[in-house]
Amino acid sequence: MAWWTKPGRFQSVLTWANRLRLGATSPKVTTRLVLLVLVNSFFIGTGVLAAVIVILLHEGETDAERSLDRNVRVAWNELTRQGRDIELADGVLSVGGVPLTDGNEVVDKVAALVGGAATIFAGDVRVATTIRQADGTRAIGTTLAHNAAYRAVFERHTPYRGMAEILGEPYVTVYDPIFDKQGGVVGAVFVGIPRQQFFKSLDRTLDWMALSILLTVSLSFALAMRLVGKSVSVPIKAITATMKRLAAGDHALHIPGVDRTDEIGDMAKAVEIFKRNAIERASAEEQVKELAFYDPLTRLPNRRLLLDRLRQTLAVGTRSGRGGALFFIDLDNFKTLNDTLGHDKGDLLLQIIAKRLVNCIREGDTVARFGGDEFVVVLENLSENPTEAAAQAEIVGIKIIASICEPLQLAGHDYRATASIGSTLFAAQRADIEELLKQADIAMYQAKAAGRDRLRFFDPVVQAAVSARATLESDLRKGIENNQFSLYYQPQVEYSRVVGAEALLRWQHPERGMVSPADFIPLAEESALILSLGHWVLETACKQIAAWGRRWDTAQITVAVNVSARQFRQPDFVEQVTAVVERTKANPRNLKLEMTESMLIDNVEDVIGKMTALKAHGMKFSLDDFGTGYSSLSYLKRLPLSQLKIDRSFVKDVLTNPSDAAIARTIIALGKSLGLGVIAEGVETEAQQTFFSLNKCHSYQGYLFSPPVPIERFEALVAGQ
């Protein structure tokens, strides 16, 4: 194969020339241009010389080969110049009567002249002597005209060119006839060149010629580009920079020079095509990714991506110590839908359910289509406590069930879907993904066995806790509807005289009996039932304030009502409170709203604004459980408070724990410095009362005076003082 046809050689030359053309401009530009001209001239001359050599080899082969024959002729003439006769007798060639055979002195002399070895060949008849040079680059010798075809050629008295096999190898040969005294042809002198060497030399000549032509063209183009100047180099550099940005993945860019009609424009158009191809390739890669990791119908992660994200969730949980939950969701009676309305309606339902599931979870959680009508939801960053984590997971599960159950339209058909959901909790140390899926699947079948359209947990202990919680929530809703709640009042005493009361909610369950507020208040907070309960408590307390306001002995009694953070965050909380006060005709000065410090964590400015608005209507505020939360003194002085309430946890050990005693004294001093009243909650002994009295706190609330009691007993207590 010729050098210039080998892979990559032509590109290498062009790349070298292109780098030279695009090199940075420097003060040595003139010198470089001169060198380019000299190099061009040199290679142009080399190319012309190579072309001449090829022409000579091609057109003047006979003369070249005859020159190779000159040594043989000189040797032959040396042997025959003394007039020796050339004779052919009995198949043996003789010169001057001496036969030419192996070991003959004539043959040896010829061999010595050309520096080779002699042998006789012609098939089985040895009729010729061949001398081959030692280095194997030439073969010269004699042959007999024993063949009629050769003799006819030789009789033309002209050289003959052809191919011959000499000593078992192919040679390019030239034959000259040998004549006897009578002018007859008795043989020939020949010279040969090995065929491979002959064509190799020609190939090398063509290589040089091709190289000179390529370099001449490339360097001439480079010189022309240099002479053109900025009109060419600047746009090319801009296109080069654009290609670098394309290679980096920036496809949103403009290709400079596309509107040009010259070679630069052609180059820019080529880059534009490259850009389109890159965009199409990126799109194709994205499609491959979509097919590999996402469900084509719902666009949700498929099982492969789900398993990967579940592994990541478990790894994150290992570092953070947080738990998680996995839901296995199966649509109820989905096969019936497919059979009755068709698979297209079934696909539409799956798409709608997928969107609803995504709307039910937090950012960072995962919804995936597991297959068919099955979905999987992975919740992460739940509580470390299994019971709390179960409660958090249950909230999401109930939300999912409610979302799936919402009525929908399937191409004109009214439909209401339901789902059976199985859930299992997992911690970082429980990392068997297949086992988690199996547990959730088992729990899902438990949900189907229990009647469908419900949530079941796999863990029996957690399942029991969740079931108890669900039952309690159901009873709580019924209790609100059936008026099973009432208000108890615990006296607030100042200098041994009842001046107010705290309204406390009590639930008298028809089967459970009196349910502790510690059991149902947190549940009401989480399920949003606290809003309806809180509104009922506020209205009932305001009615009682209005009723007491019509009596001389109770007209000055204030009622403290606890307000939850969820209530207070309602945008229209101020309007709700003022509306209740106006509707019940309660004296707003006798209404005291108790807030906890946890309400001050978020959006303090909104809290201050609402408190200020309500205070303008005459209502008072007490900060409950003071000292246990997150109060900032900078915010505390801005809050329109009337009272600080020392938490019962400090009051309980105030006589035995110096730290609690110090905290109590500090709160009393802080209240007085801010002009606020201070009340001690949970006073159960006279010694505790004495401690607070000695520290100038004379407002108390606790079992020492009275537990929370129904309205009748409270009024009797007030009447008897």
C-alpha cells in the first residue's frame, strides 16, 4: 500500500497545516511567511522531480534495464573478443570450443566479474547459465534459444522485455539475442530485477510525489490564509470557539458566519449541522434514559429507578438515623374497569392516579409505577421513633386514599376509584429491599381482605397502634358531631380569691369514659380536628363569660382559653374571634387567650400583628408554659402580652431543685420588669404557695385550690368564697 493511501496520513498532513494556519499572530509573521514560501518552493521542486522520475521509469524502462545489462555485455565481450566461436552442439553451448557447464572456467570468470554464483537451468535440460548477484538485487546471465517462441522473438534483432522465473523467484527481465558467425540466434543475454523490488522502488517514488503534492497544496493554502488576514482568521477563531462550547454541551448558541456565502460560510454551515446532530443525539440519549428508567404511560419512575432510589433512601437514613416508610398501592377492581370500559380508559385512569399520588407527597419522596395497576410510594426522613413514624406515614396514607377516591371523568364516564394500601416502616439497619417490598405487599393484601379502600401496616405492633389511633380519631369525629365534649374550669386565685378560670376541654366517651386530653388533643392537632374543637371551646367560653357578666358576683371573672398554633395560623383568625365575641355578647376584657411559646417559632411578625389587632378589641394574652420553649427576649418585649405563666415543671420541684427555684425567681423578676402579671401553674402544696408569695408572686393555679371542675361546682366555689 502506498504511503499516502494509509489510514490517517492525509488527515495528519491537513491537521498540521491547519494548526500552522490557525497559529497565533506574532511579530515574527513576516519571517514565517518567507519560510512558508521557501518550503513551498522546495516541495514543489521535489514534486516535479518525482513526477519526472516516475515518467522515466514508466516510459524508459527499456533503457534503464539495458543499462543494467551493461555489466553482462562487458563480461561476455571479454570472453568472446578473441574470436572464439559460439557453438551449440548436443544441447551444450560452447564458447571457443569450451562448453559452458558448472565449474567451467568461462562460467567462473563471468561469475567473478559480476560478483555472483553460476548455475545452469532449463527444466531437466541444462541449457543456460544464470549468474545471480550475492545481495539478490540483480540477476544476469545467458539462455539458449531452444524454445521456438523465444527464437522467433530474438530473430527480430531487438531486445525483449518480460517476466521470468529465475531460481524459483519472479523477475522483471530484458533479453538481448546472441548470434553465431552465420548470423543465427543461438541464445540470449538477459538482465533481471526482482519484481517486488521493482514495484517497491516505483511505489516509493509515488509516495514522495504524493507527499510533495499534499504538502504543497496544504502549505500554499496556509500561506493564502495568512495573507487574507483577519477577514478569515477572526471568523474561523469564532467558529472554533463555538465548536468548543458545542463539545462542552452548550447547544443554545448561535453559529457565527452561517449567512456568509464563501468558504467560511460553508464551514459555519457544517458546524450548524454538527450542532443539530448534537442536539438530536442528546435528545436520543434522553429518550433512551426515559425508556430505561421511566414508565412511558405515567412518566413515573419504573421499578429499576425505584430500587435505585430506595437504596439511596436507606443510605441517607444510615447517616441521619431517620426512618422511612414504603407504601404498596393496588387499585381495586381495575380489571373490571378494563373489561367494561376498555384498556384505553384503564390507561387514562392510571395517568390520573399517578398525578394524584405525586400531589400527595413531599419533594424528595418517590412515587413509582411498579407494574400493571400497582404503585409504590417511598417516604423518607420520618421520625426515629417507630410510633411517631407510623403516625406520620398514616397521615400520608390517609391523604393518598382520600385523593384516589375523589370522583373523576374517564372520557365522559363518571368513575370513583379506590385502592388498597399496604405499608411497612423501615430503619437504616433494615436494608433488605426485596423484604420491604414483600412486607408491604402482604400488608396490601391484608387491606384487601379487610374490605379494600383502606391502609394496613405490616408490623403487628405498629398495626395495632395505628388501628387504635384510627379508632380514636373516628370516635373523636363522632364525639364532635354528638356533643360529647364539655368545658371544665380550674380556678385562678390571687391573694386567696378566685379572679379567673382556665377553660379546659373534657371528653366523656360513652364507652371509654373520661378520655384524657393527653390522648386526644395531639391527635386532634394532627388531623385538623383541633380547628372545629377550638372554635367550639372559644364559643362556649364566650357564652359563659356573657352569662357571668350578668351576675354581680362573677362579672369580673376572666376566662383563659387555650389557642392552638394551627388555629392561630389561620389567615382569618382575628375575624373568627371577634365574630364569636360579638355574637355571644361576651365582654372582651374578660377573655384571655393563652398561647404557647412554640407558636412564636414561625412568622413572629404575623403573630405580633394578630395579637395587636385582638388587643385593640380589649382581649388579653397569656404566654403559657413560659420557660420551656423558644422565646426570645427581643421578641418578648414586642409581644402585647398581659401575663406570663410559670410552667408546672418548675413549680413541682421549686422547693427541692435550686435550678427550678432560680428559674422561677427569674421569670417573676422578668415579668415585673416588663410590666406583666405572673401566675404560677400547678401549685399543689402550701409550701409551694409560700415560696411564690415570698418572691412576690401572688397569682396561683393548681390542685391546692381546686382541680378542673364542671361549671356548677366552679360557680359554687365562687359563691362560697
